[in-house]
Amino acid sequence: MEANKIIEQVNGAILTVISKFIELKKSGTSFTACCPFHNEKTPTFSVNPAKGIY
């Protein structure tokens, strides 16, 4: 397998795992949610699989 394909698979798996614990909403190329570690009403937790930022 090429390294890029492996990275894509890992990024997809991370997104799947995160979405099992918190509700992610698409926001452009990223996903946002309320931080699971704090009691908040506005989303501050972001996931950007294209950039590999979680």
C-alpha cells in the first residue's frame, strides 16, 4: 500500500471513532462539536481530517 492510502485510512478511522463518542457537524472541510471535556453550549472542538488535525 502507498503511504498516502494508509494515512487516508487512519484519518477515516479516527473520524469514525470520534463520531461514535460525540456528534460531529460538518463545517466546510472540517467537523465541529462541543468539547467533550467541558460543559459548553457552542462548538469549540474541531476535526480536520484533510490536515490531520484532531
